[in-house]
Amino acid sequence: MDNYSNYYDTVIVGAGVGGLYTAVCMPETTRILVICKRGAEVCNSHLAQGGVAAVYKPVDDDNINLHTEDTFIAGGFKNNPDSVKVLVTEAAAEIEHIISLGTDFDRDENGELDRTLEGGHSRRRIFHHRDSTGAEVTRAIRDAVKKRKNITFLEDALMCRLVKTDGGFAADVLVNGEHITYTAPYFVLATGGIGRVYDFTTNTAIATGDGITAAYEMGATIRDLSLIQFHPTAYHDNSRECFLISESVRGEGAYLLNCNKERFMHRYDDRLELAPRDVVSRSIILESRETGSDEFYLDIAYKGKEYLSERFPMIYEFLLTQGIDMAKDLIPIYPCQHYLMGGINVNTYAQTDVNGLYAVGECSHTGVHGNNRLASNSLLEALVFGHRAADSISAKLDEAHEPFGYEFDLPENAEHIPTGIRTEIRHIMQKAYFVIPDKQQALAGFERVCEIKKMLETGNYIIDRDFVEAKSLATVAYIILKEVI
Ligand SMILES: Cc1cc2nc3c(=O)[nH]c(=O)nc-3n(C[C@H](O)[C@H](O)[C@H](O)COP(=O)(O)OP(=O)(O)OC[C@H]3O[C@@H](n4cnc5c(N)ncnc54)[C@H](O)[C@@H]3O)c2cc1C
């Protein structure tokens, strides 16, 4: 490459809250490229319903010690204390910042910011925009990003390969069918979760673990990939992308019922419906073994139509399209894959152990969540550690960096990957590790996943979306199952 127009000060892979917020927190003198592999709204951030947890202008005697305690209890005290401290102490400043960027959080009749309660929280501290908080937060930050002249924003740009080079990193990116190389001294991976490695997930189609795979291939440490959160209350209709019935529905008083339309949580946990997600999901699976049925329901009809349609408009409307009026009917639910606690290991500045490589949001492992994420702590994690990544990179950009280029080889006479690989991996994962791991299935699945992974790594395949995502799913399944067996 003889000109370096594809050289940036920083490249950010991912345009959910993690990637966008990192970009907007960097100085306007920094040349930044942000890419996302589909449309801007196809990301988990856009789907977030419940809200963002924070002790900001606290009510009900809330304080950061209580937020810390709740985070530790949900995480089974396996959380990293340094990261949790950063998370809860810097939360208020990030909430204030995103409000200043235009985020419209709900307010009460006096114009004060409203907060809701969710499972595992001892106080009302969840800032929300009705039941579509993620869409609103992402919109506000994305609008701010789009106004910045220093930020180039590319949609439908798939990072296929990422390598470490002399001056930093080079990425092979597929844009409109053309492979383009982008280089930068600093790369931020903000590629989201891994939900699509399962048959049933709340995650969008982008959640195939591409960033985790790229980091793994570069030798970065990947931590606790088998720490997967299964949300207890996804709408149960056997769709691959499951619609989430937010935690805040239980927070606002919904009961969980078994196939006999009886409450059952008292048999498993004293916190009843407000126990953390892992406890509730596990209780549902154990209860289903007792009753021999996977029929479960949420019941919040007693709150009435006016309240429910105002407080949960998106959920209310969605359920109506399914023939369910939540003000009258029971809502069929069942657990499904929802969130990844593990990921690319980072320090409290979002730095991986590959010099110059950062990871933020769901693809990262900051250690804040321990064994189980407390509801509404993940948007907060993406904000807090995205800001820290931006600060860390900005400080280093004072150092001299020379633009550089790089050329990737493209395989000749390559063929398309065989069909059915991704479906096979999903079936393996669903059988091997759904809420409660099955060691025998995991072992058998691991052997097959190893074969698939090797085939993709050594075969002569066209480097396109199908190949990239199949290799990511195989790599992610490989790492998870290796931890489980
Ligand atoms: C249904 C649902 C409800 C949720 N509710 C809440 C909630 O109420 N509160 C809360 O705190 N959390 C919630 N979460 C979790 C939270 O939304 C996510 O953890 C968080 O938004 C992740 O943000 P992110 O920026 O890391 O990833 P995402 O928002 O998923 O963004 C990932 C980005 O990476 C891009 N990308 C991926 N691979 C590539 C590649 N190879 N090349 C180029 N780009 C790539 C994608 O295109 C996308 O832009 C919810 C999640 C779901 C699914």
C-alpha cells in the first residue's frame, strides 16, 4: 500500500454501547474508525430493555457500598474487587455524561429521574427509558458519534482477520464484497457476546464471538468463557432469537408460576422471584425436572392494563402480536442464553495482555460480574470501561506513531465452507451446556468441535461472513467446552 489513508489513530471494532462510547470519549483531534458488521442497530446494546444500574443522585438511602454488595452477592463473591470498585464509583459520572449527550431517561411527575428495581438489587437504582433503554442510550451516543468529524463510521464492515504488526495492528475488513486493510497503533475490540453459539438466545445475529476469536488467535488471555448467563424469562415460543421479558417485570411484581400455575420459587430461594438470574434459571430447570414439564409463566396481570402498557410498552405490544394481553393472560417463559461474563481478559483500563489491544463491553472480561452478572450492570460496564479505554489510548497517542500499511493474502481457488457447520455447533452447545452442564455431552461435543475447528483453520476457504462466523463459533465452543469438561 503506497498511501496510508486507511491508517487511523485508533480502530474500534463494534458499534454497540461499548464501541460507540469509547469513540465519543476520545479527543476530537484523534482520527478514529468505528466499524460494525451489520446495520448500526443490529447489536445487543440496542435490545437492552431494563436499564443502566448506578448510584447517581441516590434515593432510598442507596449508596455505592450497597451497589457493591449487590454486585458481589449476584456474582457469588467471585468478582474482581478492583474492577467492581471502579464500576460503582464511576457510574454516576457516566450517567451524567450520557444524559448530557442526549439520553432521555424516564422521569417521575416531578421531573426527577425515575429508577426501577430488578432482581438482585436491594434498592431502586436502574435508570431506564421505558422498556427500551438500550435503544435510547445507543441512539444518543451514536448521534453524538455521527456529529464528530474525527470519527469515520462504517456499517456492514466485517472484520475478518486481525494481526499484530510492527506499528500496531492490521485488520482485513470486508466492505461491500471488497477486502480492505485498515491499520492503527491501537485497536479496541467491542464485538459483543457469543449468544449465537446456542440454539436459543436473546442475542442478535452479530453475537458470534468474532473479537474473542481474533484476540485468542493473537495470544491474548481469554478468561472464564464458560461463565454464561441464562436469562430465566425469555418468551417461550421456540424462536432462535428469543424475545426477552425483562427482569424489571419481576422487579415490578410479577410472579413465576410452574405448569400447575403455582408459585414455586420458595422451594429454591428465600428471595423468591427477585433472586439473581442464575438462581432463578436453575430453579426453573430443577422445577421442570420435578414436574416433567417445560411450561412456565410470568403473571403480572393484577397490575392492570394502564400501568403495564405505560411501563412496558414494548413488551406489552410484542405480546399482543403473539395473542397475549399481559394485563389478562399469563406470559409463557423459559430460560435461554443471554449474556457472557467471561471474555478477553483486561485490566481496569480495558487493556488486554497484547500491547495496544483493548477490549470493552461484553467481549471483555473485567471481572466485575464474577460468576453471574447483576441485572443492568453490563451497559454500565461498557460505559465505565469504554471511557477508561479512551482515556488510556488518548494518553498514549501523545507518543509519536508513524502511519503504516499491511497486505493480507487472499486464498486462491478457495471454496465456500460446507453448509450446516454453524447449526451443528449450536446443537452441540445446547445439549452440552444449557444452565446445568452435561459433562458427557460436553465431552462428545468437544471432540466434534475440535474437528470442525481444525477443518476451518487448515482448509482453503473463501474468507467471507459464513467462514468468519463459523470459525468464531467453533473457537468459542472449543474454549467453553474445554473449560466445562
Ligand atoms: C435482550 C437483551 C436485553 C438486555 N438488557 C440489558 C439491560 O437492561 N441492562 C444491561 O445492562 N444490559 C442488558 N443486556 C446486555 C447488554 O445489552 C449487552 O451486554 C451490551 O449492550 C453489550 O454491548 P457491547 O457494545 O459490548 O456489544 P453489542 O452492543 O452487541 O455490539 C457489538 C458490536 O460489534 C460488532 N461486531 C461484532 N463482530 C464484528 C466483526 N467481526 N466485524 C465488525 N463488527 C463486529 C457488531 O456489529 C456490533 O456493532 C441485554 C442484552 C440483551 C440481548
